[in-house]
Amino acid sequence: MRGHWTWLAGCGVFVLICVAMLFVSEGYQFGSAKGGAGFVKSQKSLHFSDGESIEVLQFGLGEVVDGKASVGGGFFGGGSSSGSSGNGGSTVAYAKRDGVLEELTFRASNPGALVMEVQRGRPRLQMPYLHYNDYVYEMSGGGSRLEKFVGAEAVMAGATGPGVPDYVFQVRASNGEWLDGYQSEWSDEDPERRFAVIFRSWPRGQKLLDFRVLKSGGEVREFSHSNPTPSTVKTWSAQSVPAKYSDAECECVLESVEYRDVVGKGVKLIADFSQQSKIMVGGKSVLDAYTSTLEKVEGNVGSLGEYADPANRVFRLSYRLDPSDSYPYSRTGAVVLARAEVGAKGALQSVKTNSSILPVTKFSTARQSDGYQFEVDFHWKNAASMQRTRKALGVGDWEEAVACVFIDGSTHASGEVRSQGGGSSSSGYNVEANQHWYYEGELKTGQVIEFALVTPVPSKHVEFVVGREGQK
């Protein structure tokens, strides 16, 4: 009997040990109170009269990583898991091993933003926080938008209501003004509810940065921290405005630049930019051959993005010009997939496919109210076949090629062809794909069209350097 009870006691101890290990692995009972092994400790504690506190953990440029994901097999073969979520201005990603949180990454959508990782002394499942779009949101899964932010001055004056976040985080600009920070979401996998504050504009040139935290109700706490990535002043020579750029195919004009000082944000540049194509086809101008995008705004003291610290006096504006759907691609070098004749009521007939370079297994068309839909099936059976396609199209992947329509043997493409997506399946280099394109253009009975793929024209990059001469 004694041996029987000893055996039961041993089993009970084993079960208790397993249960304890389960709780530890899930982090429910014995989670890392301040991060645990591998997670950063608090660098600064800001205490408030109601017993609340803000723990400042670390700073980074563009992102911060807290903890370190392990490599290799998991505990009892449990394995790893990861995921991410975001709110438009930032994302938070997590990595777990055997149910234990090992790593958090907070990343700003603007790589030039200052990221500050923080933690509340008393984590709550929900809290009103300042979102990057200047509205106050509820911090919860799919948190709802509450109200427009009332502003830092109103918070300091004790304002209440849905437009007041629990905390407002600010950094002091080079001219002494305070610039708002925007909070990230936290990960539901993190029991400590760490989150990040994103400063889109901040004094990159200063060695020491001043911060303050405003608590709803009016309390203020200030602290300083060394700049994690101080920037030196760049000596750029500003162009006079209006400024022009021109080449054989296009002309760009920067008509004017307005520098607008926005409370809580910094300096915002508003540029009046225009471009048009100089390409001629058949004696006619194709003015809309390119589309333009303001790709980057950089300040001479390291700012990057929509807003800048006032210390930046010279700015570089980088535009990208991409060929539009109307770009008149040349017939030279085009890989024709199919030829067809326009019949009565616009229907395509006498279709002939060309599978010598691209293995076309099906080509079909459908007449629509203002154009045509083309559907093409491909089948590459080996690596050599795929390599011939890539070489002929001058691309790394056939999907990067551009679809065009040539009419009656014309030397340049006509109309607009837009991709409508598709799908593919593969086993090694045995690839089957289906793709849809939509052609918007006028076709007449009796015309012969060629549907082809061409090597894409590379984007153009245009830069202007402007300055705030004579402005404060």
C-alpha cells in the first residue's frame, strides 16, 4: 500500500510540474513583468499623481526591436508563431516560441520617423489614444474612432471628452515649439501592452532631445534623451522657383512651393508640380504618357516625410514618373501573343495565337460596352521554356511585362490596356498561369489587331532642391 501511494504522489508532482510549465510557456501567470529575458528594461519612469506611470523603454530610427526571436526547434516540439497588425502610420509584429512571446517590432510607415517604445505602469485593455490621422481612437481590436483631437493646449487646460486621449507625447522642435507624437497599436500577444510613439518630424540635428508627456486632466512630465541618430547639416544649393526639367520624352515644371507651419506637426511643404509628355506618334502628341508621384521629401537636417522640423531650410523633392496605361510602346521588340480581325459589331474573329516564345494555350476575347477583355492561358513545362520567355521580354518575371494592342501594323501601341489580375500554379518550373487584361479603345470593322507583351519602359526620377530664403 505504501508503494501504491508513493507512485500516486509521484504522478501528482509530475502533473503539477507540467501545469506550471504550461503556464510559464503561455506567459499568463509568470509573464515578464518588465520584459523578461531579452526584453529591454525601463530607461525612464514618469509618475503621475493618480499612481499611473509611463515607462520609457527605448528609441530608434524608423523602427525598434524588443527581445530576440530564437532559432531552432521549440519546447516539446511546440514550434513558433508570428503575426503583425497596423493602423496606417505604423505596424507592430510579434514572434512567439512555444506560446512564449520572444520579440516585438514596432515599425513606422515613414523610415525617417523617430520611434519611442513605451509602456503604461498599469496596462489597460482599452484606452483612448492619438492616432496618426489626428483623431482619437480606442485601443482595442479594431478600435473605433472617437473624435477629432482637441489639441495639446486643450489637454493641458483640463479638457475632457472623446477628443482627449489618455496621454499626448511630444518632442520639442528646434524653434522651441512642441510637435505631437502618434501612438501605435499594441500586440494582443503582449501581456505587458507595450506600444510605440511615432514622431514624424523632430530635430534630427540636435544631440539632446526634449520630450514631454501630457496626461488627460492637465498633468505634464518632461524628460530629455540623447538623439539616437543625430544628423549633420547637408550643404545643398537651392534652385530658383519655378524650376524645370526636360528630356527627349517629357517636361516637368515645379511652379511653386509653399512652406506652411502647422501647430503640433512642423513645416509642411505644398508643391505645385506639373509634367507632360513630349512624345509624338503619327504627328499627334501623347500628353498623358506618364504619371507622376512625389516619392520623397528630404530636409537638409535629416527630415524625411510630409512634415519637417523648422531647422530644415533646404529641401530635396524627388518625383517618380511612370509610364501610364496610354504610353505608346514601340512595335519593335514586342512579343505578339495573338492576331485577330475586328468583325461586325466589334467582335474579334479569325484569331491566331503565337506560342513560339510564350507558350499560349488559350486566347479568348469578350466584347464589353467600352472595350474588350482579353483572357490568356500559359503553360511553361520546364526551366528552358521559362528562360526563353524572360529573355525575350527582358524581365525577371513574365508578369512584369506590359500588354499592348497594335492596330493594322502600326509602329506604336494604341489605347489603354490594364491588367485585371490572374492566377498561377506551379510545380518547380512547370507553371500554368491565367491572366486577364482590359483594353479601352476604339476598334473598327475590318481592322487587324495584335495583342502583345513588351519590355516595360523604366521609370524616370526627377529631383528639385528648393530653399526657404528670407523666411523665418
